[in-house]
Amino acid sequence: MRKSHRAWIAWGAGSVLVVLCALLAWLQFRWIGEITEAERNRLHEQLHARLMAVSRAFDQELADACRAAAEGADATAPARRWFRRSGVAWEENGKLRLALRDAGTGMLATAEWPAEWNGTRESLAERKRRGDGPGRPPALDPRLVVLPRLARPGEARGGPEGGWVLLEPDTEYLRGTVVPQLVQRYLAVDGRLEYQAAVIENGAPAPFAADDSVALFDVRPGGMRGPGPRGLGGPPGGPPPPDAIHGRWRLAVRHSAGSLEALVAGTRRRNLGVSAGILLLMLATGAVLARTTRRAHQLAQQQLDFVAGVSHELRTPLTVIRTAAYNLRGKLAQRPGQVESYGAMIQAESEKLQALVEQVLRFASIESGHIVRVRQPIAIDALVGAELRFESGVAGQELRVEKEIEPGLPPVLGDGVAMRQAVQNLVDNAIKYGGGEHGWIGVRACTVWTERGTAVEIRVADRGPGIPPEEQRHVFEPFFRGRRAVADQIHGSGLGLSLTKKIVEAHGGEIRVRSEPGGGTEFMVRIPAAPAELINEPAYSVG
């Protein structure tokens, strides 16, 4: 009842942990979604604000260059950089005349209308026929900037009174130099630009799916940044903000990750991955703790069973010895044969006690790290031949032992006492669990060759009922006893095979078990042979 209660408590704690982790996972998923949405909005607002700054800066520099050209400033640097050609158009004797400004001297000289400007010429002529006032601009020409002009005092030759300033922008310079500089200035973070930018004609499709865009090249009088002198510039209330309608060009940008959506989605996936990893770590930690606790409980139970088994193993020979001593002291055994029988009984039970105590002491020594006390060459043929005891635990049962020892076995290097106990444990285990009604034990020793060199293989087999497959992986665990041993009340401490495995592995060897239900059991031990330079053939022994 107590064990069942503890199991229910463990299962309940595990269930609560799973439910709490699931609730925390749902909350984290929701919180990360809200944070992601806020981050998406922040990035879009930040990008749009920076694009507005790029548009304002571009139009401001455009306005400065147009203002300088409209006022007739000679060879100004902005005019040189921003415009391929500039000139002045005016009406004279009913005709539109044109004066182009020399790029080097900044002087105006009368010239013929370039073929590319014929559209603007016709627009100005149509305006004259309609009688538009001088403050009203003509229709926009996609190739020119047309602004009203008042002549400066002392204008050079070809300088008319009033008219229009005609400016042809250098689009290659603006697209390839001015716009990239502004993009780098306003969109870069710590000198690193994380956006792709493209300048396209307003209304044309962008070469990629843009995260945002803004208008450039707004040359309307109301769109010029800042109050322009002598009537050039916007109204006193300030220019309207840049938009995607007004402006000859449009600046489209996309994040280098593919889009802001992709960037935010990637960040969200990373956050979810980290959160999932933490939750999985918590669950794994809980599972490990539960498994460790369960294993510790099982080990404690096995230790209790071991104590109970050892107590039982001690009680039986002690009872026999006490009874025999009582009978001898009470002179119940009068004949010499009876006295000798009681003496043999006391000796046999004492040897059982001694073997059990030695096994427990050996286990304690191994657990403290003292497995091999001395290493010297060991003769396997002597150890398997004459040193082993074959005594049946069933009264009246005849035990048949078959030995097959290969001649000339190489010695092994190790502790003779420990190795003798390891092999004896296998023999005792075969007699105890596999003898049965068959009463047959097979011991075989031969030389084998492995990847690491020559080794000696010892096999101990029986024809008993075998070991169930689900118990075979536990037979080398300390304190483990199979269901059949418990059910049949076979005496034992559950330490023999565990001690054997630790001793064999301490000598650099390995042990395996092969068993089939009803087909008997065979244990195979392989120990590396001793190096030739360490062997003193006349001297080596079993220790």
C-alpha cells in the first residue's frame, strides 16, 4: 500500500509538471506573438520615418540646386552636379527664345532649342496662347524642371527679363550617387546597410516586393522644401509631406533578409525555438529526476532484498551449526561415525558462511575501487582445471562435469584470487540455477584472436531452463535476482554475476551471456593474454 501510494505521488508530480510546462508553453507562444507584432509595427514605422527623411533631404538638395540655377548663380557647384544642361526661355517678338548656360563659365548664350526640349517649348507656347499668368507653371515635362525666373541686376549677355528656368537633371548622377548617399546616411545602422534600394519611375513596378516606398523628385512649387527667394518655393504654411503620388521617382526598399516580414518571422522562430528548448530541457530534467528517483528506489528495494537474502543465507548455516554443536555438547552423538558426521556438517556450513562473507567483502572492496590488488601471470589451465569446486547443492544429485581445456593456453596478467573467484561464481551460478534434474555443467577454455590481439576465452554452460530475454540485460546488476530464483526460493545474494563482470572488466576483458528459454545458459569470458615480455614461464602460477 505504501509503495502504491509513493507511485501515485510520483505520477501526480510528473503530471503536474507536464501541465505546467504546457501552460507555460502556451503563454510563451502568445507573448512571443504579441512581441513579434509590436516589433513588426515598430520596424515598419521606423523604416517609413527614415524613408521620409531621405525624401525630404533629396528634395531639399534639389530645391537648393534649382534655386541657385534660377537665381542665375554662376557655375554653382550644386548646378554643376545635379544638372546636365540648364538655360532660360523667354518671349521676344512673339517667339520663344532660349539661352543655354555654359557649364564652365556659367554665362548664358542664345542657342537653338534642343530636340529633347520640344515638348517643353510647345507647352510654353500653349501657355502663351491661353494667356496664363507668369506665376502659373507649365505642364511638367518628365525630362526637365521648369521654374519661373526673374533676372538678376547686371545679367550677362543673353539675360532676359523674367521668363523660365529650364533645368535638365543628370539622372545617372542622381540615381547612382545622390540617392545611395542619402540611403546610406539615413537607413544604415552603425555603418551597415541592411536594405536593398531601387529608384524607379513613379507608377512603374518595383524590381522586388518592397517593404515600403516614398516619392522623390517633387519639383512642384509647393513641393520644394523651404521658402524660396523671389517667389520660388512653397507656401508660407510649409510644403506637404512626400508621398507616392507627387514626385517623378519612387524609392523602394526591401530588407536584405527578404522582407521585414521574413526578418520578424525569423526572429519569432528563433524565440520560439529557444523557448521550446528551455521547456524541453525542463521536461528532460524532470524525466531524468523521476528516472533517477525511481532507480534509486529500486536500488534501495534491491538492497533491502539483499539484506533479507543474506540474513537468510546466514541463518541457515548458523542454525545447522548451532544444532550440531548442541547435539555434540549434549552427547547425543555417541558413536564416532555420528561425531564425524556432525563435524563434517559444521565444516561444510562454516565454509558456506566463509564464502558468503568473502563475497560481501569482495563486493565492498570493488565498490571502493580495489578490484585488482596484484598483477602477475596466471595459468588458465590450472585455474579452470584443479582450482574449481563442483559441489551440487541438492542432496543426492549426481553432477556431471565436462571440461575441455585447450593445451598450451597463454597465461593472462592479473589478480589470481580475483580471477579464481570470478570463474567460481560462474560455476556456482550454473550449478545453482542450471543443474536441475539434468545435473550437467560444461567448462571450456581456448585461445581466440581479437582485434586487440590474443585472448583466452572461458565458457561455462548448463542445460537448465535458461534466462528470460527481458532479464538477460539485468543479470549483471548488483542485487538482481530473477523471478524464478525468487519463486523457487533458491539461495543467493544477487552479487555473484555483478562481481564477476567487474573483475573481468578490471582485467581488460569482457563477459557475455547467451541463453534461450528451455535451452540452457552459457557465459563467455574473454581475457587478453599477457604480453610475452612479462611472462616468466617457469614462475607463473594462479597466485
